[in-house]
Amino acid sequence: MDGADGTDGTDGTDGTDGMDGADGTDGTDGTDGTDGMDGADALPPTPTLEGHNGDHGMILPYDVQAAYNDDTFFWRVIYRGNEGKRHQYLRYTNGAWQAEGGDRRDAQASIEQNEDQGDTNILSTIYEQRTSIMINDPSSTADVEDFGAFGCFLTCHNDSRHMPEWTAANGHDGKWVDPAEAPGAVEGDPVLDLWHWRGARSNPIAMSDDQNILALNWAGSTSGGDDGGRKGDRDTATGSGGQAVFFNQSITDGSPDFMLDPATTWGDYVFPWDDFWLTPFYYMTRENAAALGPNAPNPGIIAWADADLAGYTPAEGDTVPRRILRLDDNGGTNGRVDITAYGTTYTPDTPDTGLGVWKVQMQRAMDTLHADGDDVTLVETNTYEVGFEVHLWEYTTRDHYVSFPMTMSVGTATVPADITAVNIPGEQGPFGLPDWDDFDTFPSTRVYLFQPGINTWEFLVGANEADGKVYTDPVTQSPVDQVHLGASEVAAGTTPCTGCHVVRIADGANSMEALAAQRGGVWADTPVD
């Protein structure tokens, strides 16, 4: 017999792996992203003569914070708008120097050559943006008694600049308060404090313009010039108007008075007009302001004669600022330089930087120690009446956004105020800025500003209706309604604006957003008599 089968042998080792297959084909490419803008394409064109430029809306959100330490008061206000850091210039073109810049309403008047609408000699549209705060002290003898009810409407009149009865003979400065509204004051006295921040004419050197509004019987003035009631605070040594933080240079004997100092501008006496939106030398300063502000060292000035002697010869498009910034040439007695603007910032929202967010800060001594009454002294636990304004879009005068009057208390008051300034204990001076972004400590109050339209004090109290005033709207060719249904209450001081009106349409009936536009002249020509 055969023997049993033997056991199977062990498995052999696996063979080596085969080679990988060929790679699959690549997927299709994704779409390219959009091209970025070239630097030049991202900028607006150089300034030209442009008038009214459409509807910017009737309402502006405006956030307010306030604080104080042992001797200094602080404001921060936040709003969106145009950059507005340039103002007026001198440009060499076609063999001669000429002034450039002006606001849109005067630009429109220049296009139309209509002297009823404004100045008619504007060559291009360039205008700074601004914000201001009016303060009334109801405990003062200079109290504007109804400011807490009607606010800045008390300063706006039929013959104010760019209003229906304005003429060139009235000059540029038409704000004033009827002395009857401040019975404790003497005509010519300052009655309202005005903190006036300017995007071009003060901010580059971290300053604000310290001004006031007078009690003045200015109606029907034909004396000409800027003889209205908005004045710079006085020089305490002379008693006359203080020196502004800017001055205007002129074209004298065919040339500017001053040029850019090449020692401060990489060797340039001018900047090219084509570089208008790019140059860092869009402003210039006197020596006493050379180190002030966030962009210091600042571009300086030299006299035309010195530039000429050094060999400068003007070429087509050469440009220099018309407004020159300075601090104080009067030895420290100037009451117009009491307000600083440390910490102010602008954050662009758009590629060309033309639109963005302004965070404006202002600081001033609680008591400036001026005995002339130009400033309202701010006292802890006291309550004051305030109003806010913003000028945007290269407009000025009545084309601003305004608030209804509000109350502001310095610290905690017996009656809660709309805005409470928060104490910073143990600090002095303007340099220890509040940590504003700590909103738990420094709460923000949202205020909605609005376009007021042709709502003058005379209209509000019924004087226009009683006098049979007729204003014709150039846009519609229709007469503007002169009947204010609340006139008797305003004239008697019994019902405040907010007793009948709200700001936004969304807030209810009788909104300023809807009603102000009905009186005409918002982003359009002024109704005229």
C-alpha cells in the first residue's frame, strides 16, 4: 500500500507590488479673482466746479461720549462721512495763480451766476468737513432761555447765509441770537459757547476752533463783511477777537504770499495739481505749529520772495494750500486756542479713502479763567443744554445735520440728563485721554442728526406767516408753505420741538426726516423771496 500524503509546504512569499497607474488628469482651473484697482484708478478726479450732487439722506447717526477729570472736559463724537481734510488752494494755470476751492452751494451759484444763491466767483469745489457743539448754561445771566426747547434754530434766520433773504451785503457769517431770547445779556454779549472742530483748518495740528455766538440785533444788516454773531473767542490782553488757528494767504502782485518750505517737503515748493489726492503736503503750518498734530513734523512755509530768490519758477499745475495753520502768535493770551483735538482719527471705508468713520475728540479746561464770558464754565453736578452739528459732502452753512437740543450733566445730576459726563478721578490735563472704547465706563449716546431745511426762527415763531413772506422754490417754481402749526407754542416757549416732532420717519408722525424736505432747498437751490 502507498504511504499517507505528506503535509503541504509553507506558502511562498508575496510577489512585489505592481507599479502605480498613471496619474489622473488635472481638474479644471478655478476662475480668477477680480483685478485690484490701480492706484490712480482708485482716486477721484482732480477737483472741478461741481454744484449740488444728489441726495445724501436726511439723517446722520452720531454717537456721543463725554468725560472730565479734575480740570479738563473731554468729548468724543463718532459719525460716518467724507474725509474732508482739504479746503482751499492756490494753483498756477495758464500762466497765472488762481484761488481754488469753495462749497457746493456757492459752486452752484457760480455755475448759474446767480447771486441770490451765493458767491459767484468759485472755480472749483473743495471744502472741509466739520462738527461743532453748542453749549448753553441755563444758570448763567447770559442764558438763552429757550435753547433747551429749540436749540440751534434760535440762531438761524431768514437772512443768514444761503437762506432766502440773504444777499452778498450780509457777508458770510449770519448766526446770531435775538437779544430778546437772552434777556439777562446785553446786546453784543456772547451767549452760547461753540466748540468748532474743522477737518482742514484745525485738525492737522490737533486743534479745534474756540468760538461763541452773540446776542445781536442783526436783522436787515447791510454793512457787509462777516459781521454776524459767530465770533472767535477774544484775546484776553486786547479784548478783541482772538487769532484763529489758521489764516488765509493771498495772491499779491501775481504770486502767493507763501510757498511750501522745501526743507520740510523733500525739496518741493509746491505739489502738482494732478497729485491733489495723493500728496502728504495738502496743508502747511507756521513754525510754531511745526511739531503739532498726528502727522508732525508738518510741512512748513517760506515767503514767496525767498522761494523766488532760491530759483523757484512756477510751472503749470503747481499748487500750494491757501489756508496756513498756526498756534498762537500773541504770547499765550489768545482765548481762541483753548480747545485741542488730541486723539482724533479717521478710518477709511472705501478704496479711495474718500468715505469713512471720523472719531473726533475735543478737550478744554473746565474753566478757562476768561472773564469775558466767551466760554461756558463747566462745573461738576451742573446740567447744561447742548446741540450738535455736522457739515459733510463739501457743503456749509444750512446744509448741515443738526440735533434737537439735549441736556448734558457733568457727573451725576439731581435730574438725569440725556448725556452724562463721566468723572476720571485723580487726573489732570488733556493728555490722559479716556479709554473711550470701554463703553461700560464711558457709555455712548446715539443721537440722530437731521437736515433742517429752510426752518428759520422767524418761520418757527410765525413771523413769516404774519408778514406775508413768499419764498419761491427754484426747483418746483411753487411757493413754500409759511404756516407753522406750532408757531404760537414756539413763540410762547411752551412746547419744545420734541413736543411735536420726532427725527426719523421710523420714530412716528411729524418727523423732521419727512417735513424738512417739504420746505425745499435740501441738496438743491434755496427758495428765494
